[in-house]
Amino acid sequence: SAKPNLTAISAISSPSSTSSSSPHTLQRKPLKPLSLDFIDQRAFRSRRSQNMASNGASPKIVDATENSLEKIKRQLASGSGRNLLQGPLFKRSETLRKWNERWVILDPTTGKMEYKTRRNEPTIKGTILFDENSTISISPVNFQGLPKYNGCCIYIGTPQKKDYFLCAETPGAARAWVATLHATQLVLKAHKEAVDSLSGSGSSTLGTVATVVAAANSTALESSKEIQAAMQVSLRNALKITANKPVDEPLDDLTIMKETLRVKDEELRNLARELRSRDSTIKEIADKLSETAEAAVAAASAAHTMDEQRKIVCVEFERLSKDSERQQEAAILKLKELEEKTSSLSKEKDQLVKERDSALQEAHMWRSELAKARERAVILEGAVVRAEEKARVAEASGEAKAKEASQREATAWTEKQELLAYVNMLQSQLQRQQVFEEKTESTNGDTSLPMTKETEKDVDKACLSISRTASIPGENVVHMSEEQVVNAQPPVGENEWNDIQATEARVSDVREIPTETQRDRSNSLDITVVTPDESNVPRSDLPPESFHHQP
């Protein structure tokens, strides 16, 4: 993450100082300039250049990044010291809520705060974590409980919702610790802004970081003096307690020398351990610095890539703007054309609506006419049905009348044949009678002549009466030729003349036949003999084909 890299840069920015040989004093001792022999500078520079070139960074950005890294290296290689603030503090346990004395070490340039059980302890007991956003203040409440620690309690609240409760020897030492912690927070904030400036998103510079680090070192130096004074006060109090104890036997010079050498040896060992730990810390910080440099190079290349992409996007945006303007102009022209088409279509629509309304009215009129026509068709169909019924009735009646007429025709034909036969018979009888009368006249002389004349008169009267009773229509008259009449008449032999009855008897056999109307009313089957006019009445002197007959 960015924060450890920042702390690594700030940790290397100023060499650390070691504690003095005295157990109760702090002395700033400058270290040798930072040696980067374990880092192959050429390989690092070439690898960094290759990474930036592969990421597409421009030579200007590469040079600017290398210059920034060279400034950091020069700052690290300078002889400026680093003041560590260390001293005793009471820390409340998180689980048992018990106050334990711990030896606390604060590096104001990195923000690293560690504590040990005792000062001479080689291993670190724990770490107090805080950042630039943590809450650090002197608590007005005495958490420790003893009256002598009023105004000595320190509260540290972190954004991770983890709280630390510390207690110094004196109120001055508590204020010194709080002031140094505030200066450390400013250093952390400046480092974050510096890294942001390397990536192109911040405004802080390396000069600002150096200024804040120098201020933090000076604050730590002043605070160390205050803490040293507090430690001397506590040491005097402890010596007073030991002075009050009785001394059993005096100490010789050898014992004092041995004790002094033992203390010095222990201090030298502690100093060697601290130096080894500082060397390992420096190496770790150098590694982190290289990682930070690579991250800065990557950030610079990313910024360059983003700038190139921004330029490409700007060019594309301009092109798209021009295209959009052209498309907008074309769209405006199309919109005008569409408006004209819309107006024409609206007019056509109005015209079509009018035509539709007129068509609907016409269709309504035709529907009404169709309804009337359907009504008329229904009426006509009824009339046709009635006419067909009448036609069927008329046809049936006509067929009945035709059958009746055919029956009448057949009946009339038979009657006509009978009448013709009867007329022929009468004619033959008349002829025979005339012949007979002529013979009798010739034989009998004058005596028999009156009788013959009377008989002829009677026969003529009978025939006239028969001819006057009925008349035969012209279409029912059948004209027969002379041959037909002769053929129809049976020949009269000599023997048949003897069978001729008397004239009176023959006249009595002739009876009057009723007319056709009377025959239809009475449904008689008698033979009707009709003579139309007196001129058409057959006489004895007329030829046989002049007779008419009716069936």
C-alpha cells in the first residue's frame, strides 16, 4: 500500500540517532551516510527505465521521475540526523485493565511507535498503531487513579476503533509525548501528499516533506529533554528511597569498578543490538524505497498513459463533435423534409378523411338502398312464390282441363263416328226409300204417290228438326270426300230392300238429339246431329261429301 511506502521514504530521509551510554540521558549521535551498496543502482535504473518504456512513458516523464528519486537519495545520503523519542510510559492492558510500565520508542519520521518490557530488552513487546487521522490528546480524566498522575494521562484513538491509554511520569513529559505525536502526524500527511504528487494527483513537493521532517526532529529533540528531566526526577526519587536504606558494609573500589564495567558492558551490548536492528531496518526501508520508486515509476507511466489516452480521447472527441455537427445539420435538413412530408401527409390525411366520410355516407346510403332492395326482393320472392303457386295451381287446373278436353274430344270423336255412321245409314235409307218410292210410283201409279210424298215430307221435317236443334262449330266439322262416304256406306243389296220398314215406322225411329250444352249439363252420351244452315243441310240431290259430322 501507499502508506508503508511513505513511512519507508520518511524513515530513510534522516539518519537515526543512538542513545548515549548513560542510562538516564538521550544524546543525538549522527550516523554514517546511508550506504546503498546492497542495491545495484545501475540495474535498478535500467530496470526502471525498461518498465517505464514498456508502459509507454515519455522520456521527459522518465527524467522527471529519476530526478525526484535522486533528490530522495541525496536527502537520505545527507548527514541530517534522526531523533528517536524514547522513555518510560505506563500502558493500560486491554484485557486486565492493569497499568504496566513499558519502554516506548517513537520514530517521528516514520510514525512507528514500539514498546518493550524493559529498556534493555532486545525484543519488541508490541506496537502502537496510529495515522494522520488519529485522535491524540491529554486526557482530563486521571485513568491511572493516583493523584500524582493528574494531567499525565494520554489518549490515542484510531479510526480502526482501537484505543490506547498511556500515562507519563510528569505532566510536562505527557505534553512532550503529545507534541511529538502531533508532529509525526504532520510528517505522515506530508509523505502521503508527496506520493500523490509523484503520481500526478497531489500538490506537495519534496521540499515540504523535508521541512516537516526537520520540524518533527526538532520537536522530538525538545521533547527528549523534557522526558530526560522527568526521568531524572523519578531517578532522584528512587535514590532517595535507596538512601534511606541502611548500608551493611562499605563498597571497595574493585566492586565499584566491576559494577561499572558490568553496566557499561550491558549498555554496549544493547547498543550493538540496536545498531543491528537499525541496519536491518535500513535495509528493509531501502527495499521498500526501491518498491516505492518502482511504484512511482509505474504511477508516472500510468499518468503518461492516461495523458496519452486523454489526448486520444480529446482528438476523438473533436472528431465526434465534428461528426455530430454534420449529423446534426443532416438531421435538421431531414427534419425539415420530414416536416414538409408531414404537412403534405396531413393534408392528404384530411383529404382521405373527407373521402372516407363521403364513402361512409355513400356506403350508408347504399346499405339503406340494399336494405330496401332486400325488402323488395323478399316481397318479390313472396310474389314469385305466390305466382309459382298460382302457376302450379293453374298448371294443375290446365292439366285437368286438358285431360277433360281430351276426354271430351275422344267422346266427341266416338259420337261423331256414330253420327256419321247413323247419317250414312239415313242417307242410304233415304236413297233406298227414294228408289223404292220411284219403283212404287212406277208400279202403283197415281194411287200410291200421295203417300210417298207425305212420307218424304215427314222425313224431311224430321231431318230439318234435327239439324236445327244443334249447330256444329267449324273446327269440329270433318269434311269427308266422296270416296270416304261411299266406302263408309255399306252396299245395299237386293235382299235388304225387303227389310225396309214402313215410312211411318222409320220416322218414328228418328228422334230429336239435344244440343251440346244440354248434353254437357245432363252428361248424356246420345249422338248429336247438327246441321249448321239450311244451305248446308244435306238433300237427296246433293253429293255425299257435303255432309258434316262431329265427334
